[in-house]
Amino acid sequence: MSNRNILMTIRGISPEELMYLEHATKTFTEEQVKHFVFIYHSKRKNAQDILLFTLLGFLGFAGIQRFILNQVAMGIIYFLTVGFCFIGTIVDLINHKSMTDEYNQRMARESAMMVMGGF
């Protein structure tokens, strides 16, 4: 099985994400790619889930999306300010995809380092 086929087993992967992961794992053996997918899949977030959590901000639960994306300080600020009076929540609705992509890229780098380091 090729590395690309292994990476395509990740549920909901976008073409852009697939390209990024192919680049991140291009020097990996098939076994390392399998290990990478196992680690990365457990850390990866889905953009649609982040969108749903952001929408909860309009029901008084502002900032959940920031907590899920490991942005704890911003999550607390959003919670205390009701999503910056909903303006921050609206901005996050618009940017939910790029926020998720940025988080997933960070998790891909972290997962790759774990595979290369043998953790």
C-alpha cells in the first residue's frame, strides 16, 4: 500500500490537507506512515465540528472552539466577553476552516516529530 493510500484512510481529509501530509511524510517508510496516521488521526480536528462549536457561541457558550483548538487563553477571553460581544464569534465563523487547518498542520508536525523520535 502506498503512503498516499494510507493517508487517504483519514476520515474527512481535504485535498489540501492530503498534500500537506504527503509532504510531511515523504521520507517515511510505510510503517512510519501508519504510525503517523494513528497518532495524527487522534489529534486532528474536523472543520465542521469547529463550525458547530463556534455556532454555540450565539447560545451563550462562546469560546468552546478556542478551547478545542488548544487556545485556552482566547477561550477564556471569549467566554468572559461573550465572544467579544459576538464580533469575535462572527469572525471565527468566517475563519473556522483556516483555524482548523492551522491547528491540524501543527498537530501533523507534532505527530511527525513523534514518529521520527520513536515516541
